[in-house]
Amino acid sequence: MSLKTRYKFSELVRIRGRQLLLYPTLLIVFLAPHVSSSQTVLKQVIRGIVTDKETQSPLPGATVTLEDSNPLIGTTTGADGKFILKDVPIGKQRVHITYVGYAPWVSDVLTISSAKQTVVNAELMEMVTTAPEVEIKSVSRKYEVINKMATVSVRAFSPDETNRFAGSYGDPARMAANFAGVTSGIDNRNDIIVRGNTPMGLQWRIDGMEIPNPNHFAAVGTTGGPVTVLNNNLLTKSDFLTGSFPAQYGNALAGVFDMKMKVGNPEKHEYWFQVGWNGLEFGTEGPFSNKSQASYIFSYRYSLLDALSIFPINFNEIPKYQDINLKINLPTKKAGTFTLFGLGGISYIELYDSEKPLGEWTFPTYGENIGTGSNLGVLGLTHTYYFGPSTRLKSMVYVVGSKVYTKIDTFTILARDLAPWAGERSTEVKYSGSLQLTHKFSAKNTVDLGVLFDFYNMNFNDSVIWRGDFRVNTDSKATMYFWRGFAEWHHKFSDDFSFTAGMFGSWLSLQPSYTLEPRLGFDWNIGTHQSINFGTGLYSQMQPRVIYFVRALLPDGSYKETNLGLDFTRSAQVALGYNFLFSEHMRFKAEAYYQYLYSIPVKQTIPEFAIINQGHDFFVDRMYADSLVNEGSGTNYGVELTLERFFWKNYYFLFTTSLFSSTYKAFDQQIRNTAFNVNYVLNVVGGYDFRIGKKKRGVLSLGLRGTYAGGNPYVPYDPEQTTALREPVYAWGESFVPRYPDYKRISFRFGIKRNRPKLSMEFIADIQWRTNYTNIYLQRIDVVTGVVYYYFKLGFFPMGTWRIQF
């Protein structure tokens, strides 16, 4: 696929955002009259489960209370670890949980609404030493993460943060761009660039299942896109890892998005409807019957512009997409818990210059017709079984299918008939299974053992007209196996010092390639306000699978797949972190890291080329990716600073600064910037909630985000060679020397929410200003004139969302 898709898609997103703001804005008129109506005191239910953090086994008899409630609202957990708190006033609340032998637990601030019950999943840590005569105070460490084995370079996040942060659009990936060490790529995509690594080094997981790019309009080998398939309304608190991760994570170099999907309400049917940036959406959750705890949660979304196209409204281009998210939870009395998970998305768009007047073509003398789309489907079955309170076995089988198809035709002023220029039709199906055994020997020692298996069935096909001839970049049908295993041990020397050690191994049948990777980390709490964290290890990742099957054009006109012998790209990483709690609700974090990358695929005939500079575009370029060898290397090192106030007393803020260097050596062994070496990033995000109305049932939310970052290095064009050959030619000798201007963005969020009996309504306006004509979106060269055009799209970008829950 060609980079020619990018400019048109950016223009589409800009127009679409302005249209999306118009329709929901009208709903403010509907919301405003209700701000001060009705005097009934609104209450809701908080339900949840209390489990052991290591094994997730239920803890019966735990004491659960609502903070500052008068009279006291409290209960205890049943034999299954579940609890229900009734008659909880709507608004901001917190839950306290205590259990003998375990450290007290305090929830994050919970937003209690009148429409939906709030769910709390509390994981308590067993203490190594206990002193009954000493009162143990509840100290909430809100930065603590879900995965007990992760010691450094990890942050937990919640769906509330994804909804609350300005400019996030309800997308976890866009929200994560506020974190230290993270930068974004192109504005109208949600690629995650971690510590100068390619976005291809990011791994997506959902409920433990490794999935490919979870975005509409995705491309083979990439991990980002313009519109997410994941529905934030179905997610729960999750982890985001940015390096030096523990042994259970493999086949990733940059980071891991370890997403968790919540379980549907087993007590009550609940519904929501919303319209906005991510589309027209309907969702529901609830029990299957009153006689069991089996439940479901489901959502469906449809492209808003596609839905509006039935009306006489003129849209230049219409993105067509749909997606579903599904989870069915089936607990049994003796056979464990079965969970069925489903995720699916289809998308397609036509960007046709032939339907526009001459002045609106991509170039003055010629235009392009682009049709492109992608499909994704995931279906998985999980079984969790407890042999006792200390031993858990989790089994998974799942299948993942993806498809990408693109067709590009060109025409000129003199020849208006369409001429084929490029096309792709690639599919991949992965069959996977895994077993993970967790055993807790004591409060001090826990062991995880796991084995994972993937079988890939691949069909990659793409071609292009190159120098007047038809060239096939990939044309292959192939299969391969990928085995992985891990073992990790978590030992607590005391309640304040814990140690994690592990080993990860993998074997890929294609070459074959194999690896053994030790991992090590510790977490040391120095009193109640400070901690030091450390992690190190070896890591590896297979190449984007399509790269293995890129074909080289030989002098005699034949083709050869020259990349089948490629090994993994590998990395050695170390990170050291420091946390300081100013109070329960505010912390400072500093982290330093060093990463040495090696075995990077590079190319002898283009000695500046390295595969790690790709990944933040609408395609992985295969034109130059043949005849690769694992002889490149690179280094990433930097310092990250975070000052964060968690949401409390109606406001929050997050300041992050990242200073780093990301360089590489290709075949010629010269040190160069990577494509992602922006050197510095400053993020500021914050907000305040105002309670409104006579009974304070309404909430007015204001949020602001600012970003300042260095400009991305790039490979410039060679105008003389381009006009001579009538095709884009790069000046490889100047690779990543020039830079785009510094990147600046401001986002503003305005929201109003109204609670009514058994109903809540919310409107959100998200407005971004990307300093209009100071940020170069991309460059293109006219192959006829050699003129380089710079595109400055997505300057002012508004969007709106309206949500109703009942």
C-alpha cells in the first residue's frame, strides 16, 4: 500500500470532526432545562468482588464500607467474595476494604451515577508479617498496578481517565499519549511510540489474548489507526507497560497494552446509547436469568457519517465501519468459570479525486482514486479453575482473523481514464492456545508458569506499477508455528520489599528462530511515602510477518523471497524508578532507562535503511524491505518525570516530561536518528468538575491538555531523480537529518452530565487546536515537477459525544 492514502484521510477526519460536533451540540438544549429539577435524593448500588491479588481467589468475610458515610454503609463479602452496598448517594465516593492478614485496600474515586450500578474489583495483598495489636492504616497507593509481577515502567489506568482526559476521544491509546515516555505519530492516528521505539514494538492484549491491530482502517504489520475497535465502555482497570516487563510478556520490544474487559452485571439489565466521534453506539449488559450469576455485556457501533448518508446531506467521503464487543461470563459451582469473548470490526472508505473538481485533486496535474478497508475478528474461550484457594489454572483457546484490501488508480489531465497503480489483498488467521498455572506457596512466595502456542495461516499479496512495469512485492501463502513459555517467581522478603525473577523462551518455526530471555526486578517501599523500582532483562520480537515474505526483483525479471531467514529483533533493557507520595492523592515519579537494540533488519544496497523506522503510517512499506539482514543496532536512553494528582476533591492534573535519545546503526554502521527521535516531550493535562443544580445532581466538567514535542526526523526526497524516473525517490544519504518543526497541540474538553431517577445523560465537546499551519502533517512530491508539497491538516478539530445510560 502507498503513502498516498494519508493526505486524503486527514482531510476526511477534519471535516468529519466538525460535522460530529454540530449534531450533539443541539442536545445541550435538551439537557439544560433539567439541571435543577426534581428534589428526590438519588441513590445507587455498588457491587463487586474481593480477591487475593496473587491468585484472584475470593476472600469471604472481608469488611466493606463506604468512606465518610453517616449512618455507616457497610457489609461483608459472601463465600464467593462478592458484596453489595445499597443506598449509596450518587456523586464521588470511595470504598474501604479490610481482611484479616491482608493490607487494607482503598478504591480510587468512584463516579456513582443514577443509571448504572458501579462495579469494584478489589485485589488485596496478603501481608508477610502481621501484628494484631498494631493498627494498620489504609494507605491508598493509586499508582499500584494490576500485575503483581510488574515492578517498573508500568502504569494502571481506568476507563474514567480515558473519558476524562481532553483529546482522548474515549480511546485508551490516545489517552496513553499523556504518559511519560510516550509520543504519538500522525495526528489522525492513535499510534503509540514508546521511548523512541517503533509502534510495531507494541503488543495489544485483551483478557490475556494477544490480538493484532485493534483499529479500523488498519494495515498489515501496524498497531495503530484512526478509529479504535475497542469500546471503552466495556473496559475496566488495566495496565500499560513501557519496557522492562516481566517474563509473562514476550514478543514485544516497546510496550504492552494489557487491557481487561469487565464482566456484565449479573443482577440487573442496564443499557446505554451514545453518538459521537467513535460512531453511533448501543450497548447492554445484564444477567441471563435470576437463578444464576451468568451474565453478558455487549456493544455495537456504526459509523455516524454512514448512518447520516441516508439523509440528503453532502459528504465528500464516507468512512464506513462497524464493530462489536462481547463478553459472556458463565460461572459454575464445581467446574470453574467459563468466559466467551468476541471482538469484531469491518471498515472501508473510498477517497476518489475523480469525483472532485480539478483544483481539489491531490496534485495539480494528476489525481488518485483510493479504496481501502480492513476487517478484524477475535473469538475466544477462557476457563478458570481453582484447585484450592492457592492454586489457579487459566486455559484459553482463541482464533484471530484479519484482512486488509486496497486499490489505487491514477489519472491525469490528459488521460482521464483510470489506470491501475497499486493494490493489496492480505489475510491472516491465527489459532492460539495457552495455559497458565499460578500457585501461592505462602504470603512470601508465588509462582506463575505458562505455555502459549500460535499457528499462523497467512496470505500476503500486494503489487505496484514501478518504473512502468508491474512489480509484485508479496505473493505468498504460508503457515508457521510459534511456541512460547515462561516461568516467574515473586518473593516478598517483607511487606515493603519484593523481588521478581523469571525466564521467557520462544521458538518460531519459520527459520527457525529461538530465544531464552531472563528477567529480573524488585519493588522497595521506603516507608509509606517513597519507593524504588527496578527492572531488567532480555527481550525479542518477530518481524512484522509480512516482511518475511517480501520478494526481491532479480536482474532476470524473476522474484525471490529473500527475508525468510530473518531472526528476531532483540533488546537488552534496564530501568530504575523512584516514587514519592506528597499525599494520598499526589505523587512524583522519576524513571531512567537504557535500551540496547540489536539484530535489527537492515539492507546492504540501501545502507541507511532499517525496519525499525517504520510503523506509524497507514502501511508498512515493502518497496525497499527486501534482502534484509540482521546486522543493525540501536540505543534508546532517557529520563522521564511525572507529577500527578489523582482525581480528588473535584480536580486532577498530570504533568509529564520525557527527555530521550533514540539512534540506530544500519548496514553502513553510521549513527543516525531514528524516525521517532523527537528528543523531548512535555504533556500537561488536567480538569475540574463543578457540581450543579439545587441537589447537586449535575456535573459540569472542564478539561485542558497541552503538548509540546520536538519534530520528527524524516528522509527527504531527491527532486532530480524523482522527475527523471517519474516516481518518488528518497535522498537516502540524508536519512533522518532534517526534522519537521516542533509539535504543539492544545485540547479543551467541556462536559455536562445530568443524573435523573434511573437515567443519566451526558454531553462532551472535545476541541483541539494543533497550531494550524505550524505542524507539517506530511510531505509529498510531484513526480512531474519535482515540487515538494507540505500538508498542514487538522489544525482546528472539534468533536462531540452525547451519551444516555438507563
